Amino acid sequence: MSLELITKDDLEEFRSKLLADLKQFLNPKKELENKKWLKGYEVRAILNISPGTLQNFRVKGILSFTRMGGIIFYNANDINKLLESNHSNFKRK
């Protein structure tokens, strides 16, 4: 039986990698910067909407899409435009 020692540096490296992964997971809007085409689950996470709402966006023409085989892809630029067009400068008094 062989033993492996874990050093503080190993734990610090693991911590850094874990935090980076968690930040990426918890902030899906960063996906827009990295990808040109997104799948439905990614779009739903970015917009915080249900599958039904995403389908309604497709049907009503609010969000364009491309179908390749059985997979639907959405252009990241279109998602960004949708977010920008619904941006509000609401200020509370």
C-alpha cells in the first residue's frame, strides 16, 4: 500500500481550481463571452427561464434559433441583444 502526502500547496491549488469552477458555474452569463452558439439549457440558465418560456420565445419569434438534427442552437449575440433590448434604467425614489 503506497501513501501519498498532500501538502498545503496541493490544497491551495485545489481550492483555487474549485473556486474558479464554481464561479463559472454560478455565473452562466460569462458563457456569452466564450461561445458563439448555445444550447437550450445554457440559454435557460442565462435568462433564468423555463423550457416552456424558451419554446414560446421560439414560436413567437422573440428569439431566433438554428436546428441541426434534433438539437436547437441559439446565437449568443441574439441572446445579448434580447437582454439589452429589455434593459431598464428603473430608479427607486
